[in-house]
Amino acid sequence: MTIGKLELIIKINELPTNVETNKDNWKTFQLDCDDRIVSVTVKPKIWKKLEDAAANYPMWVAAIGGKMGESTSNGFVLSDPNIQVFEKKPNEPKPEAGQ
């Protein structure tokens, strides 16, 4: 059998609202991905990337990558999460043909 590595990427474009903070200031939030609830816990420095994007960019997208962790009753825990944030630029209107 060939060995593979399963990695997941979840894309969001708004700051999660139902966020819990633990004693070490880590942030835990849940994402609804096609009716599967994914629980994500990140360090404060990683959470700040999301906050900065929401504050500084009118349009943005975050790619949350990680591995499928422990199963829950309605989804799973995303283990080893990492976040990359990108500013989205509005699409330029295309010039009409014939001009």
C-alpha cells in the first residue's frame, strides 16, 4: 500500500464570532464546513493575523491548513493549524468588445 499524507485547507472570508479564549490566551473557534463542524485552536499570534485582515482589508480570504484530528460527534478537530491571509482585490470591469 502506498503511504499518503492527508492535509486540509479551509477557506474563510470573515472573522469567526464565537471565539473562546483559554488560560494561555489561545483562541478556539468552530467552522461549519458543509455541515461538518471543524474545531480550530490557534496561538494568539496566529489569531492576530485574522484580526489584522478584518481590520485592514475590505476584502480578504484566509486559508486555514492542518491535519484531520480527533473526530467529534458532528465533525472533527483540526490539528496543527496554520493560517495564511490574503487581501482580495475587487475584479476590474473588463472593457467592452469593440472599444
